[in-house]
Amino acid sequence: MNTLDLQEAFEFCPYCGERISVLIENSEEIQQYIEDCEVCCQPITIITQRIDELHFELRFLTQDDIA
């Protein structure tokens, strides 16, 4: 993977409400991974699904959302 395969996206943390950035790998149609919020350090489950070549659906879930 090189940096050209990554797209930056912004969303709000479901815990603290701060706007944070994530990097999405363009070559994957669906991704799911856990990343800590860069502000409050809570674990966020991030789900991305490619809609088309330039657009993604992005969902941030808390641990309670996936339990």
C-alpha cells in the first residue's frame, strides 16, 4: 500500500463529539477496523464501504453499538 491508495475522511467521535480524521484505503470495497479517537482515546469501530471510485459511506461505532 502506498500513500496514493489512501483517502482522508473526517467524522465526529461517537464518544467525545470531536471531529477526527481517518485514512481510508481506496483499494478496499469494505473495511472494518478499530482505531482509538485521537482526542479522547476511546476505541472506535470504523466501518467504510465504497460507494463509487471517490465516495465512501463511513460509520463510527462505540463498543456499546456493536455489543
